[in-house]
Amino acid sequence: MPDEPSTTVPGFYDQEHEDFRATARAFLKKEVVPFHDQWEKDGQVDREVWRKAGAAGLLCFDVDEEYGGAGVKDFRYNVVLTEEITRAGASGVGFPVHNDVIVPYISALANDEQKQRWLPGLVSGDLVSAIAMTEPGAGSDLQGIRTSAVDKGDHYVLNGSKTFISNGILSDLVIVVARTDPDAGHQGISLLVVERGMPGFERGRKLDKVGLRAQDTAELFFDNVEVPKANLLGTEGSGFVSLMENLPQERVSIAAIAVAVSELVLELCLDYAKTRTAFGKPIGSFQHNRFLLAEMATEVHIARVFLNDCVTRLNADEVDTSLASMAKWWTTELQTKIVDRGVQLFGGYGYMTEYPIAKAFVDSRIQTIYGGTTEIQKEIIGRMLGL
């Protein structure tokens, strides 16, 4: 497998990012790659790898130093980690979900007491996080959620169920999207932090997915869970707005995965086209394959430039909902197309699970679904165009 990205636009990363890349690559080579096949069979990673990642500085590097983080607010580091996880084939480690999606809610919304209580453990890997939005009857339509939290004075009583929750088995803190006012529409949605061990909080089965098999995904159930008011994240009724404000970063994070996978698959295909022979010559010398790879290289480069622009804007706090939706749908649809073309190029070998292209094929399919489907992204963009 190639060691270095070949399509990264020069000048985007500084030396500090490359130093971080070396740290991440060494960590993954030692602590993840030798065990990942077994984790795929187990359906989850070893809990200890989270603590080791925390010790290596791979978790929550944007969290302020007073809570144990590095205080480095530069999303390029997040993208570097995603690239290295992708290149290692380590699709089971849920670090990007933790770093890019969930912990930012706590950093942005938690009060001082909550930050002191949760952030140090999230940085160290002693606490694994999850966010519970999707329900059996409500996916992309967040306003359709039915999980309820009834105000009982000093606590809420939480009832409902969630599904497709990443880090669902290992999580210690779960940000639950719940309805605190059934009559207030989107203004009746709040975010509650449910902690491991709270009575009535149960995990269902570990879901048997097509791909990402080492990434623990679960059903969660809440049966009269008493959640203290001290675990309300932000203000009551502000949950929907908070979700809308944080979803753009999540979608850029998913786009980063898409671009990293597309770049890796292109490299695998180029290597295969140069070394695999048919009719006495490399298959890359056939015009069809040469044109195919030329198209793939062009599209992947466009995706990288698009992603880099989004990350630059994200760092400047200038990524709006529409741009993030564009990045999410376009790069993930490209990813599935690139991977499918790669499998075809590899022929029968592309269908064999021991080949990285086959793993990329099954792991990629979810990308156009989670984080808001392609159709939802287009709907968002259309509405923001005034249509």
C-alpha cells in the first residue's frame, strides 16, 4: 500500500501537521493495525486503545489546555488523523466521531462545571462519547423525534429509544436529543447527557452492519431514566439550533473521510494497473483503463481542492450549512463511484475480502447515508437557494 498521499494539494499542511501525521501513523501501526482484523470479528475495538490514543495526543486536541487538551483549534489536524486512519484500514476506531462531532458540543455548550466533569476524561480516552439522534421512526427528520424528557423539578425523566448510534457500546457519555416540550416544535428539543450506569439506560444489540464492522454501533433504550438538570447541555429548548450549528462540521468531517478513501483507492488502482498484466501488457496500457484512471485522478483532485477550501473556511468560522451539505453529498457520492470503479478494475480480486479495495467497497456505502442522506443535503441546498 502506498505510504504517502499523492493528491494532497501542496501548501495546505504545515510541518506541524506532518509531524502530527508521523505520530498518528506510528500509533496506528503499533496499536491498531495488528489487532484490527480481530476487532472486525468482535464488532468493536478494544477499550484500551482509546486510553492509548488519549495518551498519544490523538483525542480532542482542540480542547482547552485547562481541561487537558492541546488547545489547538485547527481542523487540519482532524483531517490528518482521518487520512492516516483511512490509510491504515482502521475503519473501526471511532476517534473522528468523538473528536469532530461529539466533543465539540460539550466544548461549545457545557458550563464550567460540566467541562471540568467531562472534558478531561474525553481527552484522556477514559470517557468515550456518542450522540443519539436517530430513532427507529425518525432519521434525517430531527423534528420527528419522539424520545421525551419530562421536567420533574431537579431532573428530567427520559423515555425513548435510539438506533444506529456510533460508539454506542463503548460510550460512557451519550448526548441524547430529546423532546422537552411536545407542543413547541423544534423549540421543544433539548440535549441531555446520559452517563453510563444511570438506572434505566440500556444498550440493545450490537448492530450487524455490512461494513465498518469494528466500529461499534448499537441501539440504545431509555426507560424512565432520571437525568439531573446538571446534565442539560446548553439551555432547554435550544437543542435543535445547537444541532444545526454543529452539523456543518460533522459533514465536513464525513467529506474528509470520503476524500481520504478516494485518494487511497486511486493509488491502489494506479499501482494495480501498472503491475497487473493481461494479454501480455499492463492493464493500465489499455485505453479504456487509462481514460478511466485519468477521470478518477481528475475527480479526486477536485474533491481534495473542495475539501481543503471547506476546511480553510471552517477554521475561519465561515462554513455555512449549504456549503457543508454540498461537500458532504458530492464527496461521498464520488467516493462510492470511485470505489465501485476500483472493484471493477481489480476484477475478481476486487471481490476478495483480503484486498483493501473490497474493504473500501463495503465500508464506503454508508457514507451517503449517515450524517444526513444525499437527498437531504440536496434539499437543504435547494432551500438555501430560495427554491
